[in-house]
Amino acid sequence: MSYSKPKFRHPDLPTNELGLTKSDYEGAISTLCAGCGHDSISASILNACFEMSIQPHRVAKLSGIGCSSKSPAYFLGKSHGFNSVHGRMPSVATGANLANRDLIYIGISGDGDSASIGLGQFMHVVRRNLNMLYVVENNGCYGLTKGQDSATADLGSATKKGIANPYEPMDLVSLALQIGATFVARSFSGDKRQLEPLIKAAITHKGFALIDVISPCVTFNNSVASTKGYQYVREHMSHMAVDFVPMREEICTSYQAGTTQQVCMHDGSAVHLHKTGADFDIHDRHAAMEAVYHHKQAGEILTGLLYMAHDSDDLHEVLGTVSKPLNALTENELCPGSRFLDSINEGLR
Amino acid sequence: MRRIEAVNDFVIKFANVNGTGSASANHMFAKSIFRMGIPVSPRNIFPSNIQGLPTWYEVRVSQKGYLGRRGGVDIMLCVNPQSMADDIQSVDPGGYFIYDSTKPLDTRLMRKDVEFIGIPFTQICLREYDDARLRLLFKNMIYVGALAALLNIDFAVLKDLVSDQFKGKEKLITPNVHAMELGYQYAMENFTCPLGIRVERASEIGEHISYTNHILMDGNTATALGAIYGGATVAGWYPITPSTSVVEAFERYARRLRIDPGTGKNNFAIVQAEDELSAMGIVIGAAWNGARAFTATSGPGLSLMTEFLGLAYFAEVPVVLINVQRSGPSTGMPTRTQQPDILAAAYASHGDTKHVLLFPSTPRECFDMSAEAFDLADRLQTPIIMMSDLDLGMNEHMSPPLEWDDSRKFDRGKVLSAKDLDNMDARFGRYLDTDEDGIPYRTYPGTHPEKGAFFTRGSSRDVYATYTEDGEAYVHNMQRLLKKFETAKRYVPAPKIKMAKQKTSVGALFFGTTASPCYEAVEMLAKEGHAVDTIRIRAFPFNEDVEKFISEHEVVFVIEQNRDGQLRRLLINEGELPPNKLISILHYDGMPITARSIAMSMRDSLSDNKVTPITRKTAKKVKS
């Protein structure tokens, strides 16, 4: 069962530009385990949407199957949601986006959903540069079926059962970079100061935006021998702080020269990257791939915004579709009428 | 030896090598007869190959307008040595075998009861053309010219067709006409023209129907036009024979008809997906979001789509799937026709699932049903699967012209607008059966800031779309889906019933491309004194007319093109009909079923005056 949250709220709750409070962005009560990283990600999405003053009903949430894919029910209750089938959310999102380019599409997937059963669909939605935020809630295990290793589990990492994973991991960030993703980020569910600005930037990005979020499974994969547990991730994270400055705000923050990179987005927003561990050009795909690789070799998880294309065509631009949503077209625009049929018939005689 | 004498009533078959450009020459031959006002039905029998393997083209010419396969071959035109031995054997006694006599024919292959007409096609080409490619291409035009002389085809009609074909490439007209003239002259000088088998121009043709305004069109193109007229804007697809040309034709027409005049941008989106799973996912996503969307596939693709079809059924998303059937199972014979996906489509998906099926039998019906499928899908909020097949989809068929009523509006079904939601006092429940027809109301994403949002899922939910594992709520929902399927009977196309002139207790039931040869077989039997009533099924679920027809007859032949009598099984399963009175007549060798074989099966059964529950007659047994 899903349960709704009580509607009673303190009258002085802060409101955003739309006059909405955070409670307007809530969903049903989560049924995930207490302490699950996925709930923190839901909270970050909620906060990002609230702070960006996004109208909840202009968001469509899509997911596949698994613990991660349940989570869209737990935020933005006024948005339509679609919990589709295992590993197939990318295709459903593609169709949905083609039907109405005016909505914001947030896809929530997991490591099983995206790196195993849905790897093909994941790769192809990246290639299509579909305009969407694609969050992978990556815990290295299958939670809903009680803790089997997933394809992103690191070699040698062990779940609660204590058996070391004998297979090489699949790294969705590296794969996405390799096949031309236009926005690639990695973060940690426990680091909302980094995750929230990344979500904002990803929503603002025109094209496919991947955020691979390490999101520990408290029940099955949070042991000391796990490389996706809270302790390990906190100790091995190479952290890159990120700020997101919306277009309408005056950019007034100043950082010490050489420590900050300011990246402008297509609508005039900006992302500020505070360099710490990684020092590379955010528009350099090759550098991003190298940095991810080198950090992995050093036993570190590189987080932050790793790559963003200067400018790219999303699927609608590639296909040359009209600016009006296709689902709003009527008979007048769509049906050629009987006169054209007469000429068709004539040509077939 | 008695030669076959026939005017405007014969079967001619061309034996060619794949990839030699014969298809367009053969098409021109068929079209020239059509333009002389004579009903014609050409069929391409092609391999899964790009170049080199044998390929055939069979043309039935029928003054009476019989458009199904008749069975047998009266004239064989053979330019492929690979298949020559079998091709000679397949000619009916008294028929003609036209061959390339550049090399002498192996006398062991000769038959006394067939007339051999040798024309040195290769030699003529070697004499006339230096370029190897031209020799290959013009050989086809030379034999078309020779046939014009032998069969009395109006040469002026052929010249017009060449001009039509090379519109915009006028330089090619003269050499093509010249090639035809070479063949024409050779035949005129060396044989008595025309043969006993020939055509004669008919101004008003056909005994029972006038065909003067008919068109010659393939079903896939008609299906694609139906999707254009039905308002499809999103197509997700994956290439597979024999359905590929549906989406290709859709794109071709969309590029002409769906360009926004102001901006030059597209009022459509077509995505070639990574596989059929994704193709169906794209359709579901688009349809969920309020666009009209479709995909086209064939057997193996249908198998892959079953998971998503279950979701669309259970989550109630209106999708349109065009299944152009080919022979299975697995890869089967990918370029041969059958009707083998009836059960797989009707019950696609795990769990209790039923889908609405449409069975077109002519290009006109492909157009009508394809357009209607979008209305039905929106009205019923469920997948609509149109069951075409390779014969209908990829071959040209003579068909009534396409028509469209300009006052027609799309039926978008039960969709609530923001205004509707504002005027609603009650809480919106996505799966509430407000009208008691099993069809609930839906909203498109992004409609209203406060009301109407819901969570679509393939898991069980209550009437407000909230996840639940409550058994009662689950059963309630499943029963409503069953009620909706009952409601569907009111909306789907009704069967076509034709009663015999005399009262009879014998009926015949069929669908799709089986219909045309069945009607012909029934007419053959009528002449022999066997009256048979017919019912052509056009949709599943079956409406009450189907059950009534079966109950009113003692014996009903169920004629279909698969091994297991799948429609018969569906009838028994869904209608609780007595299996004993439903007699299967089956044909599934990959070639379209013939009128002769159907007539023979029915005749056997009726004259023995005994009823065998299932007789499985393959083409081997019933020589076609």
C-alpha cells in the first residue's frame, strides 16, 4: 500500500516564486527501508524542483522496476508518473517526450534496471540525447529481491552475505561518456549540497542528463566490505563542489581565481564548479573519461559534474519536430482530407 | 495435345533471379493488364536474400474479378536456369513454357503436354548492348515486349507505363521502349501471335461488380496512409520483413503531408528503435502522453513486444500495433505468408490478457482499419492489433478506391480536460468505472496544477491508481477489464455475412487474405450444387453475429493459413462453441492459399457426407 502524507502544514512555511510550499512537492509516504539512500535522492529532487519554482504538474516522472523505480511515487504527487516495466523506462520516456516536448521529464532508474536488463535501452536513450534528467540510484545490488549483486557491484565488493563479487563492474558514467552523453555527473545520496545543484543543472540542460548517484542499500549492501556502503563512499569520495545559479539571479558570488570554473548553460543559467580533487575542463569529454578512470584506479569515486557539452541538438531538434507539442495537434494539422486521397487513387490506376 | 484456351482468365508466373531488376518489369506487365480494364492480382514470391536466389512473380488474370490465388500455372516465363526443372514441372498440362533459348534446353526436361516457346533473350541483349548492367536490366523489358505480342497486350499501354515509371528521367524512356520493341518484334516474327491464352480489353469488366474505379495498391502503403489519416504523430519501429514498408511509407507520406506550412517543421516523429521492445515502449510512452502512436512489426517482433502489450493492457494505454504476419515459429520463412499469430496476438503477455484484433482483407480495409484503430485504441484505452499479412501487405491488390469523410473527427475517447476537472466535484479516479462500460476516464500529463495526476503502473492498484495488494481491489479491476472487453464488441467492425442463394446448413468462416479465394471456392461449389453460406470475421472479440452464424449451421468450415487452426481454437475458447461442427481447412506452406485447394477440401468433406473434426490438408496433399 501507498499512504498519503497528512496535509496539515505550519502556516509560515516558506514559499517559492509560485507561492508553493515544499509540501506541494511531496508525494506519498515512502515504503523503502528507513535510511535508504533513495529517499535522500527523492528529497533532493523535491528541493531542487521547489527552489527552481517548477510547476509540479509540468513534470512527468518515469521509472522501470525495482526499489529505485518505486521512488517516483514518493515525490511530486501532483505530477503524472509512469512506473513501466523492468529496464524499459528509456523507451517509454522517449515516446512521452516526443508526444509533448513542453514537460520536464525525470527518469528514475536503478543499477539493475539500467546496467543489466535495461542496458540496451539506456545506451540508446543516451545516443538519442533525449531531453530528460536520468537518475540512476546506484546501490550495487538488487534490493527488492533481497540483495543479489548487480552489474555495477565492484570486483571484490561484498554484500551482507559476505561473498565477494567475482565480476568486473559496469560503469554507467564511463559508458555514457563514451557514447556521446551531453551531461554526465556522479554524486552521492548522502551529499545533498552537491546533488541538489547537479539536479538543477541537469533539469536545465537541454538534452540527456545523467546523474549516477551512489545510493547505499542499508539493508543488503552497507557492510564494511561493500564499496557502495555509506562508510566506504564517504571515505573514498573525491568531491567536487557544485553550485547552480539560475538564469534570473544575478551572478554575484566570487571565488578565488583558479579554484572555480563557471559554466554557462543554454538558457543563461550558470554552474560553478569548485575544483578540488579533479582539475579538468568540463567541456573535454576525453579528460572526463580519463579522470573517472584514474580516480577509479586510485580507489576513489570521482563525484561532481564531469562533462557537459557546449551545445547539442536534442531528439526533437534532430527529428525536426514542430515546437507545438505533437499531442496538441488536431485533425486540421494531421488529416490531409479526401482531396488528397483522390489524387492518391488516381496515381494507383 | 490440347492447348489451354483462355481469354482474360489465366495464371502466368515469372521465374527470375533476385536482384536483377525483374520486379519493376513484372510490375509493369501486371499493371498493363490492369490498365486494359482486366482484374489482375500479382504476387511476388521472394527469398530472404538481396541478390542471386530464385524469385518468382505470379500474376492471376481474372475477368470475373477473382483476386485470390487460383492454383496452377498456365504460362511460365523462365529466365532462371537454377529453378528451371521445377518450373517446367509446375506448368498445367496444355500450358506454355517461355524460356531463354540462347543456350539449348536440356531435352530431358521437355514435356510433351506443354508448349515450349524459346526466345533468345540473352543473345538479343548481347547483340544490342555493350554494358553488362544494361544487358541484365533490358532483358526484363525484352520479355515484357515479347509477352505483349504473345498475349495481345496493348503496346501503347506499356509505352505509357514506361513514361510514368521514368517521369523525371526522360532519357530512359526511349531505350526501355526500344527493348520492349525488340521482344515484341521477335515474337511477332517467330510465333503465331497471340496465343490461345490472351487478354482482350474490357471496358466494363467483372460479372458481379464493376471494377472501373478500382486501384492497384499494396496493403502496407494503405496501412501507412490510414495512420496518416488517423492522426498518428509518433512511430517507434524496428525493421523487419514484411512490415518495414509500413513505416517507410508512413515516413514518405508524412514528409509530404505533415510539414508545418509556417515553419517547415515536422508534425510527426519517427524513431527507428534499437529493438522491438523499445519500439513498443516508445508507442506506449507517446500514447500515455496523449499523442496517437503506432508501430509495425511481424512475428518475432510481436514476441518481443508481448511484455509491453501486457503493460498497455493492464495500465490501459491506447496503442496501435500493425502486425504484418509471416510464417513462424521463430524466424520461420521470413518472406513467406501465413496467418500464424492469431493466438499469440489475442493473448499476448503473461497473466490474464486479451487484445482487440482487426483483420483486414483488402488494401482498402487496411486503410480503413488502420485509421479506425486509433479511434478504437483511444475509445477502449487498450492495444489494438491489426493483423495484416505478407501477401496483403507486400503485394499489390486490386481494391476499391480509398475514401475519407471530411466531416469525420478523431474519437479521442474519455479524456478529461482541465475544465472538466475543474467542474468535477467527485475525486478523480483513473480506474473508476463511472459509465459502467468498463472504460474509465484518463488525463494527459500536465493538464491541471491540482487535479487529475495519477501514477500509471503495471502493478495492481485501486480505482485511484494507488498501489495495492488487496485481493478484492485486484479482482474488481480485472473484472472491469473483462467488462471493457465486452464493450469492445460494440465498437469493433462487424463480420460480413453472405448467404447462399439456396438455404443450406453448411457455412464457411474465414478472415483476412483467406477471404478472396474462399469466395471463389464457394462459387465453384455452388455450380456443383453445394450451397455454402459465408462469414468473414473482421475483428476479435467476436460479436454475437459470429456465434449466431455458427449455431445456425450444422457444419462450418474454418479456413485459415496456419497449422493449428488458431482462429478455430479462439472461437472454441471464447465462444464456448461445439468443436465438432467447426471443420478446419488449413494451408500453411508459405504461399497464399488457393481457391482450388479450398474447393477441393470442402468438396471432399461435403461429398463424403461425413464430418471429420479436423482435417489438415497441406499444400503437398492438395497440389496447388
